[in-house]
Amino acid sequence: MKIAVCVKQVPDATAAKRIDPETKRLDRSGEAALNATDLNAVEEAIRLKEAQGGEVVLVSLGPERALESLRKALAMGADRAVLVADEAAAGSDLVATSRILAAALEREQADLVLFGQASSDGDGAVLWAAVADRLRRPLISQVAALTTDGSTVTGKRQTEHGYDTISAPLPAVVAVSDAINEPRYPSLKGIMGAKSKPQETLSLADLGVDAAEAGEAGSRTTVLALGPPPARGESLKIEDDGSAAQKILDYLVERRLL
Amino acid sequence: MDFDLTPEQELIRDTVRTFARDRVQPVAAELDREGRFPYELVAELGELGLMGIPIPERFGGAGGDTVSYALAIEELARVDSSLAITVAAHTSLGTMPILLFGTDEQRERWLPDLAAGRRLAAFGLTEPGAGSDAGNTRTTAELRDGTWVVNGSKIFITNAGTDITWGVTITARTGEDEISSLVVETGTPGYGISPPMKKLGWRASDTRELSFENCVVPEGNLLGERGAGFRQFLEILDGGRISVAAMGLGLAEGAYELAFAYAREREQFGRPISSFQAVQFRLADMATEIEAARGMVYRAAWLKDQGRPFAREAAMAKLYTGELSARVASAALLIHGGYGFMEESAISRLYRDQKVLEIGEGTNEVQRMVIARHLGLP
Ligand SMILES: Cc1cc2nc3c(=O)[nH]c(=O)nc-3n(C[C@H](O)[C@H](O)[C@@H](O)COP(=O)(O)OP(=O)(O)OC[C@H]3O[C@@H](n4cnc5c(N)ncnc54)[C@H](O)[C@@H]3O)c2cc1C
Ligand SMILES: Cc1cc2nc3c(=O)[nH]c(=O)nc-3n(C[C@H](O)[C@H](O)[C@H](O)COP(=O)(O)OP(=O)(O)OC[C@H]3O[C@@H](n4cnc5c(N)ncnc54)[C@H](O)[C@@H]3O)c2cc1C
């Protein structure tokens, strides 16, 4: 089975995030890492491959340096990486990003396309829906357990009221949650071998995507203004001297919240 | 000139850093308190290929370079010195003699299990009467009817007595003015291993006294040439110093990070103590010296990887990081005030674990002797 995993390089969780006031885009120059739930998607793909054979290919849209982060997923056990890196793609919104990724995925013709549930920077949690729609493939999202018999895929979906179990014929698109597995650490052998795994960098032209359809030109949204969130309202700090519970209760009652 | 790590080295550092944070940190204090050897962690490190980083792939190792190895030891020591020394002693002292001096037959027989971390190796050089003067070995090995008969004792030997210890490479006198290296496998009749020694630090690591009473070792367990033992152990110690230096660097970093976090959180006189210049200067000095140490350690490792002479730089890095880690651990503890003196504080464990870095694999004085010799002094 051929599995494509969409992964995104995001600013490292420990790095302070900054938005460039000029371009109104996230500053991506600092420490970077692979988006955390995308590692769950990579792990799941590798497990499927280990159990049933096949190939795991990483697909990403991002700057050239995103290759560094893709290396980690290659070291974990993915077979090759395809990075779409093109100046003209910078500033793509959901519509433009999904167009480019769909074009890259069309080229791969994978049986199963895996996504992480959400990115830690954009936090849209919606890209997989847009991509599945463009590919005209069924979609299961928020998947906490996944099985496949080679012709269908079944996902256990976490919802507010419990689990939904949903099956879809392959080829399909699945977005996984971080509950699905515990991503492995790359082994030293994996790390040393990652360099020699195929890593392709493609331009928009390679994918047949018109530059006018990508980046800001191809986006349907425009960021008009950015501002800090409003300051937090009045807050009360209670130090526990044994009466904290009572004080919290009084506070809530006073505000008619209880 | 290029100060950047390669992408592989960076990924190794990040992997071990995450492993240390997620898997080691949560149990380090408990392992130390109970003096419990970290079997589970060693097994996990083995799976990841971290128990045989610089061992070539054809012997089951990862085929990594010395810089990667130093980075891994540094990251472990940042969080837990007991685990770091377990890996470092196993790799640099226990496994290296087989790789460097063994025949192909010996290497194929012993290395795969060691490089995978399924078995642990020890290095028995120090004796009650031969510490800094390690050439003063009193243990003897006599070749009788095609077997070595070993008599004598060793002390302070790391990894010698765990449930998965494969054996120990010892130095022994095989004649007048003749020292040779011999492999003694665990379970050999006449080979005795004491209960674990009780220590100030490195409490989760395994340290033993060894005794040999008419211990019969196959003739084929001689490592390298008969009589080469003195030169061999000097060569092992040269390489080992890089990993002990990496431990000093890692411990200093770990202590600095604890002090930094505590200083920003702790308030006295109505503000964080990190706003007092005296505390700031302490942290600034620590950060500066750590930066210098990092350069020394990585450069010694890099020289070794280039196949260039590195013994002088390795001894300098070991000396500097040993003394630096003492300064940093002490200052970091003081920044914690009375809380730092309490057993449950992380800094107190690092403080205890630090001292042996100025003793093991050559005391500060021995490093200075080695450096002086490299300077051409008589
Ligand atoms: C501060 C900020 C505000 C934004 N506001 C808007 C807005 O209002 N409207 C809008 O349309 N866009 C907006 N964007 C851009 C938008 O986030 C991205 O362009 C779009 O790609 C959605 O990505 P996401 O990170 O939200 O993806 P999500 O939908 O959160 O990502 C889900 C999964 O998709 C995959 N994935 C995501 N990005 C990539 C990639 N580049 N390559 C490969 N796989 C990927 C990963 O598996 C990821 O886990 C904004 C971005 C930022 C940083
Ligand atoms: C926890 C731990 C683990 C160890 N693991 C191992 C191991 O795995 N394998 C192994 O073989 N050994 C091991 N050792 C032993 C270690 O290498 C020795 O303790 C060390 O080399 C010092 O020897 P010593 O203890 O006999 O001290 P001594 O040599 O007796 O030194 C005592 C003091 O005298 C000073 N001194 C000695 N000679 C001189 C001189 N010429 N000039 C100036 N000062 C001098 C020393 O610097 C020191 O301050 C370990 C030790 C410890 C504590």
C-alpha cells in the first residue's frame, strides 16, 4: 500500500512566535520542527507499512529549509520526501495551500493520504477537508485508531459524546489526532540513513500550478490587520492558606456563576 | 571555518534531548534515591542504537562519529549522570578495547551484543594500589598449559556487576615490566564481583570491586599483543576523556538551566532574585564558561573524527569541564538557597553527581600531568 503523509514545518514549540507586521506572515526564521500531530501521522503510516508492506512518502509545502524537518520523519522510517518549495507559494491561504498540496498528491496517487489533525502555527484544522474535496476522496478526521484491509480504511473518531467508527473505500484521506499512537524516536541507524533517502524539491511549475493560483495572488483571504488579544479582564489571585476553596466558591457565587 | 553541526548530528542531539526529557527526567530522582540500575532505559537506548554510537555498522553499531557520541553523552548528563556514565563507560572504556585491539574473530564474537546494548562491558584498570599510577598494576596473569591464570583485584569498576554485564577487560602483569589486556567474562570461575559500592553520586550506576583467585581465562582472551597493555590503556583513556568532558559540559548545562529557571521564579524583597545583579552575574559567568567548554569538547571530538592528534585537547577539555562543572554546580546550588540543600531538589543530585568528574578517568592533577607532557615539559 502506498501512503502519503502531509507534514508541515512549524516554529519550534519552545520558540516565541512572532508575526512580521510588514508581510503579516508568521516569522519562520527561528528554530523549527515538524508539527507535532504530523509525527503521529508519520508513525501511523510507518506502522501500516511495517505490518502490510508498501511505501511511505512525505509531502510538504514550505521553504527549502523545511527539508531539515522532513529528515526527522525520514529517520523515523518514511521512504522518501517531496517538498514543494517556491517563492510564489509564500503567503498561501487555505485555498491556495490545498490547491498546491492536491496537485502534489495527484502526482503520487497514494492509496491513503494521512494528515495531522491541526498545525500548531496556523491551527486551521481544516486543510485535510479542502484537500480531500479537491481530490474527490472520502475523508475521516480526528481519528484515534485506524485499520485497513487494503480496500477500505476504518477510523475510530473521537467526538464529544464518545467514538464514531467510520469506514471508507480506498483511496481515502484521513486526519489523525495525537491520541492515535506514541511517535517513535528515530534510531541512530535511521538518522544516518535518512540523508541517502530520495528527497525531491519541486516548484509550482513542476506541478503545473500557475503562480497566479498560489501565494497571495491565489489566496481568497487577505489579512487586513493584526493585533494582540485584548488584555485579560480583572483577575483574582488566591494563595492557598487552607481557605482557598471557600474563597473560590465565594467569588463564583458573588458573580452568580454558581 | 564552520561551527555548525551536520544535519545528522543535530538530529541525534535533538533525539537524545527529547529522550532525556521525556523518558529519563521523570525517573532520574527515583533511580538515584533507590540506587537502582536503569535497565529499562539502557534497553531503550540500545533499541535506538545509542549503546554503540561509534561502533562500525559491520559489528552491529551505529557507525556514528565522535561528535555525535559526545552530543549524546552531553544530553544525557544534562538530566542524569548515572545513565550518562553507564553509556559512556560501556562505550568508551568497555567496548572500545575490543574494537581497537581485538582480532576480527574476537570483534565478531563480542561486539554485536555490546553495540546493541544487550550486554554491558566494563574496563578494569584501577586497583587499590594503582589509581593515578595505573601502571602499577599488581594483578597478575600467568600462562599455564594454554590458559591464563589471573590473581589480584580491581576497584571502582563501572558496569561490572549488572544483570546484563558481559565481562570486563582488565590490565594484568604478564611478566616483569609487562602489562597485557585480558578479557574476563562474567561467570568465569575464580572471578568474584562485590556487592554494589555505596557512592556520594552516580548512585544509579553500577560500581564494583573485583577479585581474581586462580581465575582461569582462555588464552584467546588476550586483547592485542602480549605486553601492549600499558600503551593500550593510555589510548583508551585518551578517547574516554572526550566522553567524560561531555559529561562535565552536560552537567554544567543542566545545573545552569535549573538555576536560571529558579532565579526567575523565586521572589525575595518583592521581586524575582534574577533581578539582582549578583545573581545575574553568576548566571552570566556560568553561561560564558559553558560556551567556552562547549567549544573545547566539540573540537576535541572533531579532531578525533578528522584522524588528527586529539589527546592534548581531550585532556584539556576533561580538566576544564571537570572544574567548570564544580563551579557551576556549586553556584547553581547557592542560587537555590536552602531549597538547594534539600535532598529532593534536582540541583542537589547534580551537585553530588559532579564531584567524581574531577576524579574518574584521571584526576585533575593527572590531566595537568598529561597536558604538561604534551607541552613538552620533562
Ligand atoms: C497567523 C495566521 C493566520 C492565518 N489566517 C488565515 C485565514 O484567515 N484564512 C486562511 O485561509 N488562511 C490563513 N492562514 C494560513 C493558513 O493557516 C495556511 O495557509 C493553510 O495552509 C492552512 O494551514 P494550517 O496550518 O491552518 O493547517 P491545518 O489545517 O491546521 O493543518 C492540518 C494538517 O495539514 C497538513 N499541513 C498543513 N500545512 C501543510 C503544508 N504546508 N504542507 C503539507 N502539509 C500541511 C498537516 O498534516 C497538518 O497537521 C493563516 C496563517 C497564520 C500563520
Ligand atoms: C564512581 C567511580 C567509577 C570509576 N570507574 C572506573 C572504571 O570503570 N574503571 C577503572 O579502571 N577505574 C574506575 N574508577 C577509578 C578512577 O579512575 C580512580 O579513582 C582515579 O583514577 C583516581 O585513582 P585513586 O582513586 O586511586 O586516587 P589516587 O591516585 O590515590 O589519588 C589521590 C589524590 O592524589 C593525587 N595524586 C596522585 N598522584 C599524584 C601526582 N603524581 N601528583 C599530584 N597529585 C597526585 C590525586 O590527584 C588525588 O587528588 C572509578 C572511580 C569512581 C569514583
